[in-house]
Amino acid sequence: MRVIPTLLIDGNGGLVKTIRFGKRTYIGDPINAVRIFNEKEVDELVLLDIDATLNARGPNLHLIEDIVSEAFMPVAYGGGISSVSQMADALRCGVEKVVVNTAFHQNPGLIGESAARFGSQSVVGCLDIRRGIFGGVSLMTHSASRKFQGDALRIAEAWCSAGAGELMVYSVDRDGTRRGYDISALKQIAERVEVPVIACGGAGSFEDFVSAHDKGNCSAVAAGSLFVYHSSTLGVLINYPNRAELDTKVFSKLLCNQ
Amino acid sequence: MITIIDYGTGNLRSIENMLRVLGYPSVISCDPHVVRRAERIILPGVGHFDYGMRQLRERGLIDALNDVVLTRSAPILGICLGAQLLTRGSEEGNEPGLCWIAAETRRFDRSRLPESLRIPHMGWADTEYDASHPLFYGFKSIPRFYYVHSYHMVCDEPGLELSHANYGYRFVSGVARDNIAGVQFHPEKSHRFGKVVLANFADWNLGKSGDSRS
């Protein structure tokens, strides 16, 4: 299982952390954070520009390039990508994968085009999901500012048959709350698709990673708060467990460790 | 100087970045004339097998590569799709590969994977290696590398197998013969483990006795 810090960058190129995709806290310089994660030999990084689609602009290529130039782990980039040429630009900057939410909802044809061009393994579909007060799951776009009409399971399935090589399922209402992943949503989606599913939104402890894997059938776990805040004081502290810690606290507890 | 082949696929920048940090000069090129004169070549690549071969052909790179690798014996390292292209062909498509390594590229056999394992295989895997090959000099423990692939290589003979990893079953994760080597994993994205492999490739001296495999 991969354990992935999720880094959110805003329109000014700063690293931020959100709560439920709303309230933002400034964390610092993303390049510095990536340097620290690099030293800690993280499995992978997800970098999301949360203002790009909202501001109707494409990816900030200079920033991406600066951020990944010394990242010796795989990086997935998302934010503002709506065409094959933008994907090519992002990949050329040095990222391995592109993460797309809004544009795949608006133009599902883009999934097949991008998979044919870059291979499925570079195409990550991101489903932003929000649980309503009656427990139903809605799909969200534009950094969760708009609702998209559609069934999450059917769309997950359609995206994967169109060529998405991985699905990231980001729970909007759990983002930044540390109350655990939306295991039932993850499980339902992961059972419907063949590709790896990345759990995101709500991780508060290493036990949450184990549940996402064992109960949610996820192949990877992503977390923001857990890796940018000090656990007890909630002060900013870029952190990541070392190999031994991951082994004892996460991997050794998994039902089937891969 | 290491020439990184640009044929429109994959992440060249990451390889260039890691080589730069290691202190080895590199140049990214899609020009057959430059490739023909290359001292040392990295064939990267992420993406579809047929797309990769067609791009090589359209850019006039296949003849240039055959010349520099087979006739001039320049060391070459294929990475990910670039390693698969060294084989005869892939279940992913219909195009013939470069046919330098007697091997085929096959899709992960779903029937041999437990249900919990997804395709593509994405993630880090402990990798067993042929310790006598210069690419793997210097490891004191089993290295971990990052893999992203739905297909893997299957060699005609074990002598061509350079490394192995497990994903549901043991698969060939590296191939080598003479001046040619290919790895399924991404050294450029595998932290210090990948740095060792890329530095070894940059220093790979075929002139030294015992370094070249038949």
C-alpha cells in the first residue's frame, strides 16, 4: 500500500490546508515541503492546485516545475487540467500522473484521449464526493463549489472503462477533519472498479490507513493534515513516518500486504 | 554525456533532474544525428507500446538507435516502457518492438493475482537483482523501487533476466544483455535506490573485463 501526502497549493503558489474544502490555513512554501518529503523518502506525492479550475486557468507550469525538480518520488498533479495538451505540459514538467476531476465530468471523452496518449497509468480520475445530511453521496466539481448530477458508482465505472488508470476518491465533508475516511463510499467504489483506488479526506491516524485498505479495499491512502500538522499541538510540522514506523504501525497490520 | 531520447512519451525531466543532482551531464534529444553520436543512452517512456514505437519510427530514431546500440555498442538503459520496447513486442499492441532482447511483454495475468491486487501495479516493491551486473553494484540491502505498469517482460531465457519483483507473482523487472539493459521500475523516482542505479549506469564501463554479459 502506498502512503501519500497530499499538498494543496493556492492561486499564489502557497501551500495551504483546507477544512471541508473551505477554511484555509497557510502552511508555507511548497518547495520546502517537497524537499522535506523528499528527505523522508515518501512513497509518492499528490499536488493539487485548488484555485486553478475555480479561476478558470490552466496549471501553473513554472511552479510545478520548481516543485518537482528535486522530487525523487512519483508526483501526481491536479488542478486546472482540461485538455490533452495541458496534460502533456504538466507531464513534461516532471510529474508522472495527472489528476482530473471537473474536466472528466464535463468532457468524459478526454479520459480515453489522454489514456491513449499517455497510458492509463498517468491518468488519475478524482471523484470529489460529499455526503448529504441524509447520507447520500453527491459528486462535486470546481473545488467542491458546484454539484454534478450523476451517480458516483456509475461514473467511477465509466471513467475506468474509458481508460483512467487510478481513481482518487476525495471526501469533501471529511477533508481536514481527521475523523477517518468515508470507508463505505470507498468500499462501494473500489468494489466496482479494477484499478487502484486512493483514499483521501479525513485521515487522522495510521489506523485510518489500515481501515481504508482492509475495509475500504483501497490500494493507496492520501492524507493532508496528518502530514503537515504536528499531531498534538496542531502547529505546522511537515512529517512522514519512517520505514520502520510504517512497517510496525501500518503494513504489519494489513490483512493482505501489497 | 548521457543522451535521453525524447520521443514524445514520458517524463524526461525527472531523469534529467536526478542525473543533474548526481553530477552527470545529460542532453534530451529527438534528433537522429545526435542519437547516432551518443556515448550513452537512456530510453525512457511511459505510455502505450504502439504509440512509443510509432513515435520512434516517425522521428527516424529506430535506425539511429540500431546503429548506436548494435553497431557502436553504446550502453543503453530502457526505463519502464523504454525497457518493454527492447523486447519483440507487447500484448498491449501490434507493433514490433526493437527486438534487442529475446523477450515478450505481457499483461499481468489477472488469474494469477489475488482479487485485492489491482492492475496497473503501482507502488514500491523490493527488488531482487543480479549482483554481478554493474547496474546493481553497491547495494548493501534489498533495494525498493517504484513501479507503474500493467505489462511486464517475459524472457526466453533466464540469462537475460536482470532483476525480479513480486506483485501477486514473481515477475521479471529488469533485462540485460551486453551493452543493453532495461528496467521496469523508475530509478528516477526511487529516491536513493534509483540514484545508485542511474549512477551505476552513468559509470558503466563496458571495456572493463567482467562487466559485459554475453
